[in-house]
Amino acid sequence: MAVDEVLLDGVAAGTTPPTLRFYQWMPPCLSLGYFQPFDVVDVDGCRALGIEVVRRPTGGRAILHDRELTYSVALPASLLGHDGGVLPSYYRLSLALQDGLSGLGVPATLAPESVGSSGQHGPVCFDRPSAHEILLNGRKLVGSAQMRRGGGLLQHGSILIEPRTDKLTACLRLPDGTNSRSIDTGVAGLAELRVTDATQIAATIAAAFARSFGVNLVEATLGPAEKVAAKALARSKYQSAGWTERLAPAMV
């Protein structure tokens, strides 16, 4: 999370090029959205399963990062031109994700814009889609969230390989009547289509982003200053109980 935020600030300042990255989590981790209160977490349930808890800088709802691939895109919002608004940018980035998944033989579709205002959502990200999110046979396959600062845009999300809804529900205090079975019906994973190689998934989606934006991607590592900034931000913010365990969102 600290690296994603550092990349966001770097692209906003013009010191970091637009960046697409992919990563997985060890140990498995429950990530909360920026505005989610910590009291949705079942701390004992997480501890029993060896699952850590972190709060994202982006919005959205709880995601279990286990048997999935996380993607992250940081770029100046101005690069999207007239597509730089929140919903148009989700749509533009989702089209690139959809193209990449198509290259893997995954017949992904996009949720219509109308679903973004249909009913109340619970604490689980994958219980139902939001506008322009990626679906497989009508079920949510990719959950994404965004934040903006200083002209920079960060969007990251979880590409499910094999849903772990039983673990997810064990980590959360859910409303009555909500359980892994009720969530399972709306969730999809790439393993259904025998797509399980995270390296292949990342490479194919990266190629699709390059086509979509008409650029050549260059593989690179964080620079020394970015590494220092990310470590400092991890210590001061993302490893802090004051950030992770707050019950109400801090104002920025």
C-alpha cells in the first residue's frame, strides 16, 4: 500500500513515469477500504487463520488477498483526457483489463453503469459489482478502487484466481443472513477456466494496457528514493494502528 501511494505522489509530481504493477500478498491479508470502519473486522477470526489486516488508501470494501493477483495503475489523470472523470476512467481502465483477460481466453464483460446506484452494499467488495467492474458470466471477477491527489490517479484492484469466501467471511462481522454461500453466488475466479499462472496473467494484461494506451512498457524496479519513501510511509502510516484500526474515516 505504501508503494502504491508513493507511486501516486511521484506521477503527480512528475518524478515517476506512469506505472503499472502487479503483486501478491504474503501472508494473506484482509484490506479495508479507506472509509470502512475497523469494527467490521473479526480480529479473532483473522488471527486464527494467520491473516493480516491493512487499510487501503482507496475506497471500496473489504477484500481478502489470497489466491488472487493485485494490479495497480498510477498515472496523471490528464493522460486520460476527456476520460479523466471518475466513471470514464474506471471504464477506460476496465477496457484494458477486459482486453487482457480476453487474451487469456476469459470472456469477461463490464458491469453496466446503472449498477453503481442499485441498493446498499455490505462490507464485502465481491458481494456485488459496481459500475464498469469486470464480470465473468455475470459474477464479479475483479474488484477495483481509486483515489486521486495532486492531479495523480491511483487505481488498484484484485483479480480473483480462486475465491476464498469461507476465509473472507470468517474474517468479518457480517450482517445476519450473510455467509460464504450467499457471497459465492456472485463471485467468480479465473481457476474456473484453468487460468492460474499469476505471471502469465500479469504479462497478458500488461500487454493489453500497452495496446490500449499506445505505449511501450519498460520493466523496472523502484528507485532508491522511492524505496526509502515507501519504507518510511509503511512505518508511519500503514503499520500504524491509528490508521488501520480507526472507526471513522480521517479527513484529508
